[in-house]
Amino acid sequence: MKAISQTDTLEKKIIKVIKETIKEELMNFRTEFIPYISDEEQKEIEKLYKKPNTDIVKSRKVKI
């Protein structure tokens, strides 16, 4: 009985470590493929597209 509980806890720890490792590797992978944008390029983008729209939108549910 004791051996079964030890293997269960060991299995849970291994699964946790694997999930954490995959999460870290995915974060690293994503940062590798984010393109670099220079300050000059960012200013040009802001000039072209201006600031994001900040209008507040309301929604209502209506029973029909």
C-alpha cells in the first residue's frame, strides 16, 4: 500500500515538472518568433493608425 502511494505522488510530481517544462519552452519559442520593431517603425505605425478606439460599447439582452 505504501509503495502504491509513493508511486502515485512520484507520478504526480513528474507530470507537474513536465507541464512546467513544456510551458517554459513554449514561452521561449514564442519570444523567438516575435518580430523586432524599432522605435522609428513603431512611431510610423502609430502615425498611420493613430490610437486605438476607446469608445465604450453597451450591450443589452432582450427576450423575444
